[in-house]
Amino acid sequence: MPKEKLHLILNGQRNMDSSKSRKDDCHAYCTLCRCDVDVSSKGKGALDRHASTDKHKSNNQSAGTSSLFSFFCEATSPQDEKISAAELCKVYHTVKHHQSYRSVDCGIKVDWEIYNDSTIAKGVTCGKAKALCENVLAPYSIHAHVDYIKENELHYSLATDASNKGTTKCFPIVLRYFHFVEGVQHALLDFYSDGNETSEAITNQLLAKLELSGLDLQKMSAYTADNASVNYGKHKCLSEAKTCSKRGACCKLHFSISASRTAQLREFCEFVEVDECNLLRHVVTRWLSLLPSIDRMLKCWKLLTSCFQSLGDEECPKILWKCFAEDRTEVSEMYLLFLSHILKVFSDCIEALEAKSFSITSVFNCFPSDVPLVNLRKVSTYIFSIPCSNAYTECVFSMMTTAWRNERNRLDVESVKAELQICVNFMLECTDISLKQKTL
């Protein structure tokens, strides 16, 4: 076959990946099948016949799906970045207001019709809203908090609780720390399900989550758990703790919870011809009640000592007998006298801080400007990282009930975890998510 005729055949067969064969001028080389096709007799018909074979069709399909060009994409343009920001903003708005993923898909189709002249609106698809929620927004929401704790070496606390969603036992892990600019911060570190709710299982889960996040266990200042089995038990429960100071509280409770004991104390006061002894109660949340209660106890110390010693070792409660026994009264009195002396300093400071004329600016002006406060931040981060209750964990359960309602009962735990992390960890408005989170 002449070279000119073979050239015309190859140019006319544009839909086939064929070229001139190195064998001779009577053959064409198929790059997909890597074989030579004889075109000496049938010419173009030979190429068409080879293209209709199953081998060539299979190779052609494989080349279309696994081509190297599919692994490369064009450089991101500013227009593409705006489209991506719009998609994330749409997903954030959907999760923040507990809407379904179908609603965001329908809303985008409406936007196509309303804003048909906008190139950004036409480019927004949100076909993978769930993937954006679980793989982009949720991980970034917790990484922002964890990275800040690591960079500044802050103390933090953890809080957990348990709640059922049908037959699924859910455990949120709430992280609390002090931000130097924004104050006390709460973040949902993790959310998992586990049918085993023993103390050992919860401990193992917490250690695994901390190791996964990279947080230092030595920096944890407190752990809060609701309905935890620590009051009574076999190992290290509070009922067996020897370091708990109960003397002052038990002395007041011994009389306040029993009318007969109060009557006995009144009769004892009349017998020794002294005024009636009314002990004051100290509440741990009232800072100014401790000093007056100790002073009143010292005022009635001899009377109380005689009263409890007259009961004897058998009738007097053991915790009170350790304080009012004959060989312990001097040590106990010295202990209370020391507290009465040192608490005067704290009470005066508290009264000054709680005065009506108090203002933070006047206190700040009293601080000398040349005194370095190197450890003030460390102390502040430690104190403010300790929670006063487990209420924030209950808020997570309220959000879980809203997000995991009956209409969305097919959600799995990972999807609920991602939505809760977005709702808890992000405090931005829907219109600000695309403006302030540029790193997304």
C-alpha cells in the first residue's frame, strides 16, 4: 500500500487511537491494544473491524477512566475559591439551623433560577454536603481549639455524661479552657457511642481520645462526670477518703438535723448556767460564712468540749470524738484558732471586692506597674479551666435531640458528631463563616 493512502486512512480514522506501524507501510499500530492491524487489503474497514472487537472496547473504556489526566486538575482560580466558600457557607447554615441535607439541595436549585446571571450561584452544587460537614467543617472546628491549647500550653478540663438515643448509648466529651482574648471556651472534643458504661471503659475511651487529639494528660486540671459512681465503691471512693475535713461541718450538722440533740444542748447550757449556744452553719458557696462559724465555735468551745466528753466514746459520733476527745482538744482548738486568725485576711479582701463602690478600674490602678506578673496567666488558665458544674454537657444533649430527631433517625453517630461539633465549636453567624474562616 502506498504511504499516501495509509496516511489518508489514519487521518480519516480520528476516533481510533492508531498510528503508523514500525513494521511496514501495510500495517497500522493500535496504541490501546498495542498490536498491529493489517490494512493492506481492506484498508479503513480493517480499522473499523478492529475497533468493534471486545478487546479494543475494553481497553478504550479503561483508558477513559484511568487516564493520568484525571489525576490532575487545573490551578484553583479566585472564582473557584468563591464557589467553595459559598458551598461551605450553605452547609454551615444548614447544620447550624438543624435543616435536612435535602433542603440545601433544593435551595441551591432555587438559587439557580433566582440568580441565573451569577456565575457563583451557577457553580454551587453542594452535592456532597454531608462530606463537607464531616471532613471539612467538623475537623477544623475542633482543631482550632486544640491547636490553641497546644501552642500556649494551657490547662484544660474534660466533662462527660451519658444519654440514650433509642438503643444507642452516647457519650460527649466536652473540653473547657481559658482563652486569653475570648475568655472561657467550651468545645466538643468528641462524641462516641459505647454500650459499655463502666468506669474502666469510660477511662479507656478518654485516654484514647486524648491521645488521638494530641493533648497532654498532665495539663488536665479537672474531670467532671454526671452520675459517676465515685461516692461509694470498693476502690478509692469518697466515702473512704481520709483527707476530707468534716469536723466543723459535722459539729453543726450534729445538732441542726435533730431536734432532740438541740434540746439536749439547751439543757446542758442551763445546767452549766451559760447562755444558749447557737452554732452557725457554713456553706461552701458563701465565702464569708466560714469565719463567723469558726468564731462562734471558739466562743462556745469549752461548752462543746464538756458536752461531747460527757457523752463518752460510745455515744459521741466518731468523727466528733476525734476532735473533742481529751487528748485531742488542744490540737483542735489550736487548729481553729489558726483558721480564725488567717481567715481574717481573706474575709477583709472579699468584703472589699464585694463592696458597692468597687470597680475593676480602681483595682487595676492599685497594681504597681513595675511588678512583673509572670505567673498570672498560668494561674488564670488553671482556675478558669475548672468547671463549676456539668451543665454544658447537658446542652450538648439538647442539641443532639434537635439534630437527631425522628425525621432524621437514619443518621449515624459520626454524622451527629460532626453536626454537634459545628454547632458547639463555631460561634460565628452564618454570614461570617465565609469571611472570617479564610483557611477553610
